[in-house]
Amino acid sequence: MGLRALSAGDAARIRRRRRRPCVILAASSRRFQKDGPWGYYTVDETARRYGACPDVETQDGEVAYANVPPAQESRYRDGVLPD
């Protein structure tokens, strides 16, 4: 396992270099949190195939989640989670 700090624009480099499944953990500092805005909801073609990105890059959560239905509580159903 390797850890590496990435900067803006590195997502394209990750897509080109990785040929096998991987996990990317993203974290941010709180340095500018009181002033905001704090980041972007980005558009990514792979995420788009799974319905996991906004239609346009934005810093507005309401815009980013505009196509996501509201959460609904439900009981656990056997078989929902993989073994």
C-alpha cells in the first residue's frame, strides 16, 4: 500500500496510471473553513456512469445533489449487503 499527497489536477494522472482497482482517500485541511467555499463537486466520467457526480462542476451542494432523491428510512432487508 502506498500513500501519496496529490494536488489539484492529479485525478487525470490517477486514471491514466491505475490499471487495477484502488481506493482513493481524500481529505482537506480546515484552514479556510470559516470563510469558504471549501471545495468542489467535480464531474468525472467514471463517476457519471454510476450516477455519482453532478451534471456540472460546482461548489454548491444543492446544485450537486439536485438529481438525488431525498433519503428515506427503511428496515434492513436480508441480502441487501454482500457477504
